[in-house]
Amino acid sequence: MADRAKRRRKRIAYLGGALALLLALVLTGLLAMQAWRLADNRAMGQAWAWLQSQAPATVETSPPW
């Protein structure tokens, strides 16, 4: 009887460890996705700033008359 209880506690401990590992992997994945999104937003902001710097500062138009 003691062996059965010991095995049950061991199995519960393994399942708890596996659950903790799974949770850690999911949270790490979410953190990586957020970091990727922030880096992409920063790169897009830099590209947009560069593109705007290439345009002329003012557009000269002649009057319609």
C-alpha cells in the first residue's frame, strides 16, 4: 500500500513539473512574439522616417492663374 501511495505522489510530482515546464514554454513564446512585434514596429518607424526624409520639404505649385 505504501508503494502505491509513493508512486502516486511521484506521478503527481512529474505531472506538476511537466505542467510548469509547459507554462514556462508558453510564456517564453509569448514574450518572444511581443519582442518580435516591438522590433518590427521600430523597424517600420525607422523606414517610414527615412522615406519621409527623402521627400522634398515643400511642394512648389504654381498659382492656377
